[in-house]
Amino acid sequence: MTRYPRDFHGYGPTPPDAQWPGGARIAVQFVLNYEEGGENCLLHGDAASEAFLSEIVGAAPWPGQRHWNMESIYDYGARAGFWRLHRLFTGAEIPVTVYGVATALARSPQQVEAMTQADWEIASHGLKWIDYKDHTAEVESADMDEAIRLHREVVGTAPRGWYTGRSSVNTVALAAETGAFDYISDTYDDDLPYWMQVAGRDQLIIPYTLDCNDMRFATPQGFNSGDQFYAYLRDTFDALYAEGSAGQAKMMSVGLHCRLIGRPGRIQALKRFIDYIKGFEGVWTPRRIDIAEHWRVTHPPQPRLRLDQMDRASFVAKFGGVFEHSPWIAERAYDLELGPAHNSVAGIHNALARMFRSATRAERLGVLTAHPDLAGKLAAAKRLTAESTQEQASAGLDALTDAERARFETLNSQYVAKHGFPFIIAVKDHDKDGILRQFETRIANATEDEFTTACAQVERIARLRLEDML
């Protein structure tokens, strides 16, 4: 048995309407990453200098050395960039969420005071702004605990949101295990918040962004000018606003860094975007904690059937009859690489159909011959499965005249005599007259063609049964 942890299904083809406050068509949420003073630096006890997200093209870590230029660029973010952004957002009366690195906040008391006085949310961005991909879960967990402690000490309140950023495969689970966070943002996989079952609890996830993010000013194939940044933000807004106007409101996250967007040549693009969205009605500009509180009330976690987490006996008991009298299909499907994407009608049908399609011809013929005749002797004797009984009744095959019954019996005999298996059709897709027309047409087909058609109809019957079940 293999279980695949990644979720490719999400909300599927019909995501819910977020139902933002006031009927807003979009939530535009600005995040200010405060990392200055928390980056890799020998002064911070690290082995090398920082090399990520700066104006220095192709920067590399300097083991055992301080990188004076790199430190100075980060210092700009705290000394000048932060205050430029503070003036912009307070002047626009837009509250932001700060992703605050705990050690960086501890080194910036004036900035923390300005954040709290502006009623900005200060979420945790970890203890230090370093890469955790090579850390053990125990070390990362210890740093997480210390980040929470130091954040509370510096800010005065505990963080209610978490985002590591340079995360490991353990980050989300470790953050959820603390039970301390109203939301976690270490994913980039949706335009809406969602509930994740992790660490034995329902954890709210508010996905973040790496595309609507000024970090692309400091990456290859990124933004080379403010005009490019503005155009990308505008186009993203327009697409999501249109979806919201059509009844499926979404969330747009905008990621910012003091040392990047805080430069004079870039902040004008952000100002233009803020002015642009202010020209639309139905735009909500909340903090992330506001989104979390709204989602918890409006879209609370719901019990979900996790088909990929069922034990074998329960799985086969539930799905063993989907393909008529052929539980072996469910038994084989159980051993596939099932995951969250299979927790849906389409997902489980695909898993079962795969096992039917990959079976030998003799096995598939066995499935065909397991199907009863339409309006045949088993139906008259009330010996059909519950599924077949209901399906045949849906097309009126349980209430035939004597002449109709005789016609079905004749066709059944002729069809089986020619093809070697019963006539199979998804009766729920047809009425009685339509079934008879199909019967009379298909009986003349070549057996190989009819075998293919019958197999397709078996899969269709399975799909309809699953739709009734789930």
C-alpha cells in the first residue's frame, strides 16, 4: 500500500465563494517581511554571510566572513525602506501583516512600536531567516519554540500566524503540532484558505505567494522595473476580481520586503497598485488574521471521508460492489498510490477503473458476465443486487408489460448467443424506449467492438454508482 501525501485536488472544479465581509469581490492582503537583523550573519552566530534576496547579483555565502555590502543592503531595509512603506500603508489606511523574524524584531524596537501602533498584525517568520531544509525536525521544532517565546517577549503578544519561508518538509506539521497558530502560510497552492488535517487536528492554511512578490526583483527571470511589478499585480487583481464578480471571490497575497520594494525606484509601482485597487468597489484589504477569523466562522472545518486512509476491509466493503460482483477490483485499487486527490468521485472511480482496464481479458469478461440480463429472470425473481435493482427500476424495467418483457427476453438470448456476455448499458442514462433501441442496434455489432462498448458501459455504471454513494 502506498499513500501519496500531496493534494492535487483541493477545492476541485467548483471552489467555494469566500463570502468576504460586505460582499467584497476580492481580498487583497499585503505582507511585509521583516527580516533585517535575522539573516545569515557571523554576528548572529551563523557560519557564513547571507546570499539571498539582495541587490548583489550572483551573491554567494562567505564562510567565516562578514559580508559588509550584504549587511549594508539589509540595513537599508530597516533604516529607510521600512519607514517608507510605513508611511505608504498608514497613509492609505491599509493594515498589513508583518512576517517578523523574531531575532530581527528584537533588534528593531522602534519598528516594532510603529507596527503595533498602526494595528498591523505581526505574525512569526521564525527565529532566524535561515534555510531549514537540512535541519532535523528536533532542531527546527526547538527554534520554533524559541521564536514564539522571543516574539511574545519583544512584541508583547504571541504570534497567531506562522510562515517560515525557507522551510523544510516538516515545517507545516511542526507548526501545527504547537497548537499555537490560527493559521500557517507555508504553502503556495491555492487562491483561498483551506483546512488541512495535520498533526491530529484541523489546521487552517492561508497560502502565500512567490509570484506577486517583490523578491522577483532579486531573482533571475524576475522583475527588472517597477512597471513590470505593477503590471503583474494589476493583471492578477483583474483576473481574481472578475472571478469574484462571477460569484467565486478569491484572495490575492502581495509579498513585500523592506530592502527591496522600499527602494525609491520601486515603491512607486506599489503606490500605483494601491491607487488602482482603490478605484474598484468590493475590495477588502485585511490582515491575514482577519482572513483567518472570517474563514473560521464562515467556512469552518467539515468532516471529510478520507478514502485514502481507510483500512483494506472497510475500503473493499464500501467499494467492492461498484463493479458488479467483482470485489477484486477494489482490492487491487486499495494497493495503488492513493492520496488526497482520490477522495472524490472522480478520484476513486479512476482508481477502480484503472484496475479494470489493466486486468486480463478473461478477468474483464468475468466482470461482464457477472452483470445480470436486463429485465431478465433474476430481476423477476428479485435476486439482483440492490444497485442493479435500483438502476433497472430507474428506467421502468421493473414495470414491463408482458409484451415488453418477452421482447427483452428474446433480445437477451440473441445477444448472449452471439457475443457470449450479457447486454450492458448504463440504464440511468436512458429511458425504456432508448434502451430497447440501443439493444436492437448493438446486437448487430462485431463482438470485439461490442466487448469494448460493454467495458465502457461497465465503467459508466460504476461512475453512477459512486455518485450515488459519495
